[in-house]
Amino acid sequence: MGNLEIAADKIAIMDVVYKYCRAIDRLDRELLESVFHEDSIHHHGEYKGPSAQFCDFAFDILSKMEHTQHLVGNILVEVDGNVAYSESYWQAFHRIAKGKDFSDSGGFVADHDPSIDEDVFVSGRYIDKLEKRDSEWKIIKRQGVHDWVRFEPATDKGWREGPGPAPGRGDKIDPAYERDYICII
């Protein structure tokens, strides 16, 4: 395997990780399912089982939140033929509204104080095993690791203030899905 092929594989694998984050933040089930092989397994927080069912688990929790944003960086990829291993550092922001009860959800969200709006910051890593099948890289095993969690009372200071483009959304109406970009100079 040549250096260009390895580089192309690493870029394709990083795209899988990026698509996962977009799918989670936009509640895009089709995109989320597209990053996993059908026989993929997943262990993230309280969930352990098939990745297809993880989609239900994640969306059940995330759909109750006001806003989420997942950012990834420091993606280290090792390619060995049609198998690859990656470690991707991530940080996530979650706005959880007053009155939302997550006590039955388990994991860090169960610590939400339903008497206040809270901003929850979480940092961790995605540890993935990927396989290239039919020329396409997808996750076959994922271990989500939470390194730290921080809860803070929410504040709207700076939240979507000022002129500018439409704010981001947690669905497919988000500007990222618009392909007819308009640029005002």
C-alpha cells in the first residue's frame, strides 16, 4: 500500500468521524447509520450493544436537549490494509432545559438538575475499529470514553446575538444542508 493510498484512507476515515458528529448534532438518523457497518457494535456511556440500536439510544436523549455541538480533533489513524484503528478526541456542549428529567437515562445526563437550565460540557475520545468493505470505510467497533464532565447554570449571554446569518439548528433545516450558498460581500 503506497503513501497516497494510506493518506486517502486516513482522510476517508476522518470523514466518517466528522459525519458522526454532524449526524448527532442534526439528529440525522440516515447519516448516523451510514457511518456504521450493519454488524457494528458500540459501547458509549450507559449503552452497550449494536450500533443500530445506539442510534435510538442517542436520539432519545439528544432530542430532549435544546442544543448540542460535538467537536473533534487530534484524530490519530492507523491503517493496516482494510482494517484501521482510530482515536479521536472530542468535546461536546449540551444545553438542557429546566424541567427536563433525565434521571432514567443513566450516564452523565442523569446528573442534570431539572430545576434550572444547564449547560453541560463533556470531553472524551472515540476509540474506533473500522473496516473497508466494498471500497468504503465504516465503523465496526466503537468505544466512547468520557474523560470529564462539567455542569454549569445556563446563561443566554452571547447566545445567538447580533446580526448575521440564520442560527444553527438541530435538524436537517440547518444551513449545512443547504447547497445553494449565498455570499454577501
